[in-house]
Amino acid sequence: MANSRKTILVTGFSPFPGAPINPTERLMRRLPKRLGTHQFNVEMIFHVLPTTWAGRQEISEKLRNEIRPDAIVHFGVDGTRRTINIETRAVNRAIRVRPDAIGASPDRPELAPVQERSRSATLPARALRDAALTGGAPARLSTDAGTYLCNATLWDSVGSGIPSIFVHVPALPKGPRDTRPGYPAIEEAAVRLLQETARRMR
């Protein structure tokens, strides 16, 4: 009998200029220990993506083609956010003034030479936001994934036809007066969000 098990690709990012500590890299190490490799008979594959423009094809596209997941949940950090943000839209723009982890910039100011201006996330954003909230960290929906690699990654994954979403987490708090959620709350929110994603794929 054919294997009917479905697969979720879960990714985080390596550090990059402005984010020498990327909590989503830690998530990719910790989440397999919390969740195992299966939830609700759904397999989860975890991977850290390089924060480079070249990695869009060399790593991200290759993973999609090799794994052929049934869904993709991307995690990334945004130091300007105070909450977890479930990104519902990617735009056809690529910022050219902010270098990636190896000092490179995108070749052009758009992600693709097409008339398409935006793409909507294709996993249930509200349900995943609600699941993240049960983990104890503040979470909200967002229509602004930026114009850096987080936005590009969501754009590419949605364009591949695979149900996809992007989750921005805030940078870790720097002291007792910093109101951003700490890493344990971010991890718990990620666990709940991924469990909900798997539950809906049964």
C-alpha cells in the first residue's frame, strides 16, 4: 500500500547583518526535540536556510523539489517586531540597500519579472495565529513581510503551488524591561502552530 503520510517542510534562517543571533536557527534545533518527526501522522522536516539571495535557488528551491512537501512553514526574525507575526502576503519587491549574510544584494528591485504584484499565503493564517496565541506569546496577522529574504522566501514558496506561510518572530529581549516575548514563549508558540498545521492536514 502506498505511503499516505503527508510532509511539512519547516525552515528557519541563519544569522545575518543586524541579527547576529537568529532565534529561528535555534528553533530548527529545538523543535525536532519537542515535536519529534511526526505529528498526527504528518512528517516534519526541519532545515536552516542561509540568509543569502543565492540560497533562493541553491537551497530553498532545491529543498522544495527534492522533498516535495505538502505544506511549508517558514520562520524568520524581524528585529522591528514586538510580537509574533503571521505573514499573509508577499510582494514582488527586493530591497537593494541591505546586504545579505555574505554581503550580496539582489540583482534587481523585483523578485520576478512579472506583472504579479503580490501573493497571498496559502495556509490558514487566522487559525495558525490563534494556535500560536495559546502558547503564551502575543501573535497577530500581518500583511507586510518586508522586502528582504523573508518576503522572497514566502513569494517563492507560494508561487511553487505548495500551501505555505511565513512566521516572523521578534528578536529576543535584551533585558527585564524589554516586553518582547522570550525564547521559551516563542518556541511554545511555534510548537502549537505546527501542531495545528499538522492537525489540519490529516
